[in-house]
Amino acid sequence: MSMLGLKIDVDTYWGMKNGVPSLLQTLKEFNIKGTFFLSIGPDNSGRAVLQLIKNPLFVKKMMRTNAPSLYGWKTALYGTLLRAPMIALSFPQIVNDIIAAGHEVQFHAWDHRRWQDELPHKSEKWIREWFDKGIAGFEKMTGKKPTAFGAPSWLIDDRVLAIIKNYKFDYLSCTRSKTPFIHEIANTLDIPSDLPCFEEIDAQKGVLIISDLLKDGKTHVLPVHAEVEGGIFQNQFRELLKKALSMNIEVVPLKAIKDKLDIKTLSVRKYKMELLPGRHSPCAV
Ligand SMILES: [Zn+2]
């Protein structure tokens, strides 16, 4: 039986508060489990305004996805005019609900926005503190250390991989590669998101495009965002799940894919950065 892994990223306060409960309801109805990658610390989404000035591709993406309606206007002000609220740390009950429902919970970010916009300019000390604060917050809420990390916006560099080594994660999900591999510097498995997400493709044809890619009978990972599939694209997401299940595909958390992998057969290599269709900045592949 082929598998479809659900990599569900929670990037914002809005997504944690509204998107996660909506997704939990959907997954419950379909009786399936996924992996939630949580942003723990401040929601500095409003700082994205700075990207409008710097990156024309970002403007294009914001217009295509109608970002203000996607995240609400308040989100657009967090970290600028409004104080940045904590994301997962503000909702311990929702974190408990995810765990109680039997889903896998892992670490996505301390400050998602700053990583995604400023990582190349930050020091190694900043990166270390970012992990330390995020993992401490994660542990406070779940009682455990995370065993996996998914980098915000699939953005990593060599320094990040060297630092990651210290945390001894069982696996990473930091790339958009087509198949799993071992990261050279971190010597750690990567289970990539190989499928496109709804925000990257034509919204009307999204279900068709993604379900077509599932037809090869191989294992795939779908990147899901609490803000998107738990918000305006919830109906399309349900339709896609229905399609996958009707194709006899087993929908699983990423750890289930990890358990089935034969690590010895995977290639050990360095990631590359690549600008994928529908994205405004390069991703690791
Ligand atoms: Zn994210």
C-alpha cells in the first residue's frame, strides 16, 4: 500500500487558533493522522511588510493567494503596529488536543518570520538561541523534546545543519527534494515534502493536480499549512483526502514513513537551494 504523509505546518497565531482545530476536525472525520510541525514563539507576520519592498515575487504571491483574507488583517500587523503574540505557547490546550487525538507533534520554529526573512544575516549564536528557546518551549508544553525538525520555508544553510547535529533529531523535513536522503553535514535523514502545496498551484485545479501525482503508487509527502488547508482551502483539502483514500492510499504521519525506510539504501548528499514554481524564495532540495 502506498503512503501519503501529511506534513502540517503551523506558522501563525491565527493558524494555531483557528486552522489547527479545523484540521483536527477534518482528520478526525477521515480517521487519519498527520504530523504537526509547530511554531512555538512570537508571530512576527507583520514584518512581512518589509518583504513587499524587497521582493517583487512576494508581492505576486500575496496577490495570488489573497493573503489578507487568508490570514486576516490583524496578522499583517503582528510584530509591527501590534505586539507579536506567542503562537503555540498561547494555546497549550490546542497542543494537548493534537496529542490526545494521536497525531505526531514536532518542532517547526521559534520565530518563523525572522528565520524566513533574516536567516542568512543572523549569527550562529542567534541560530543556537533560536533552537534553544523553541525546543524549551516545545518541551514545556509536550513534556518531551521534539524528535524531528522542519525548517521554516524549507530554508537551511550549512551552519544550521552543523548546529542541528547537536539536537540528535531522528529525522528532518527541511527540503522539497523528490526522495528521502541523508544530509551530508548533519548526517541526518530528510523526509522531504515532494508534492506542491495548494498555495503554489492553481487553486481551482489543485485537487486534480495533486491527486494525479499520487497515481504512481509511490510514497509522497504533502505540505499542509494550518492557515490554508485549515482555512480557505479546507474544502479542497477534504476533497483531496477523499480522493487519496478512494485510491487506497494510506494517509500517515511522517514517522510512519521513516519507520518503513531502509536508511542504508539512501544517498548521502548536500542539499541545493532552488526557486520552485509558485514560491517567492528558494527552497532546499
Ligand atoms: Zn512554516
